[in-house]
Amino acid sequence: MKDRPEYTARKAFFDRVLTVFGRKPVLEALRSPQLSLHALHVADSNREDGVMAEILREATRRKLTVLRHTRTELARISRNGRQDQGIALDILCPAFARIEYYLQAPRSAPQRLLALDGITNPQNLGMIIRSAAAGNIDGILLAKRGNAALGPLVIKASAGTLYRAPVLFCESLPAALKACKAGGFTVCALRADATQSLFDYRPTGDCLYLLGNETDGVSAASDSLADTALSIPMRNGVESLNVAVTASLIAFCNSMGQQPA
């Protein structure tokens, strides 16, 4: 049974909404004219002075809908009741989507995706997002569980690029990898023991680069779906690079959109 068109459209809209929390992050977002805002959520237990008064003035200036909630309701919205400081803001991120919608859309040029398998450090995740958004990456495949939450630390590390980054959400990374393979993508896992160099690899069609956890690397479930493994050549006894540095090399290395010499 298919969902009604109105439900599908509403679901797609909220897939593009990122809820940020905390008074400083919310105030910074309200003062950013380039951001498209949906609604401000305020706990009715807040004292409306100091920074809260500034937040409410900015919301009025931007003619933003302000929704009042109990403290418990606000915690459910922010998903972080201990740190939300009684305030949350819905920001519309136009490049966010679910992976299934992305795969259903027509693609005219070869695509490059970056899949993140258990990136738990918020600073690493933010830096990866920043590099991917700046480089030749068409989408960042991110499971909703198993990676760091898209909260203030990730936003700060991404230097605000998270709001416009092409993040593609999935419930299960292995299931999403299978869907990408069925859609014509070649899956390349980055592994230290791989014999083929990232810098020598030339994808001929749609390609997905798979990055693993900071400590354990790519999970067994995801690695089993890889078509090939790539490594970054090391010198002077160095065993590996930080995962965010690796993401930067993928985003800007000579395999991106170039033909073999």
C-alpha cells in the first residue's frame, strides 16, 4: 500500500529539517540570513531575559513561528534534554534527503558518494562534512544510528557547512550499500591493508567510498559489500591517517572526475 502524496511530501520536507539546540547555537542560526528557518521551540519554564530575550527578538524580526512546550516535550524535540537549555530551532537544509529518494532521482553525470560507517567523534564528523561539501562529493551517506549526532559540536567543526551539505540519511548502512550497488554504484572500502592506491584508482561510473570507525575501521557487515579496497600509501612508518584527513583526500584526489592519463 502506497503512502498518500500529502504524507510523502510532508515526510520529505521533515527529512530536510535539522533541529539544533542550545542558546548560543540557536542565536547564531537566527542571525544567519542565509539559513531558512522553520520553527522555534521554547520550553515554558524558561526565564525570558538575557540571551533568551535576544533569541525571541530575533525570532520576531524573522517572523518565525514560536512554539511553546513543556520541558519534557522540548526534550523530546531536541533529543538532548540535558544540554538543550530549553530551546531548539528547526532549520531547513535543502540538500538533505533519504538515500532511497536520491537513488530514485535521475542522474546525468557519474556520482561520487562518501559513506560513513560509525564515525563517533563529532569533530571528525564535522570536518568530514566540511571537506565533502567543499570537494567533489555528491552525497554523504549517513546512518541515523552509529555515528555522532548532528549537534553543536558537529556544526562547529563543519564551520556551518552542515546546513548546506548533501547528507543522505539511511536507517541501516549495509542495507543502503546494497541499494546503492543495485543502483549501479561501485563500493570502495578504505582499508590500510589494501594493495590498490586511492590515487591510482579511476572510477568509470557511479562510485561510493566507504570510511570506517576511527578505531576499528570499516565494520565487517559493510566491508563484505565492498567491490574493491583502496589504501593511502604511507611512508616513514606511519600506519594510518585521521579519518577526516582521509575524507579530504578522497574529496580532492585526482580520482575525482578525471580520466586515466
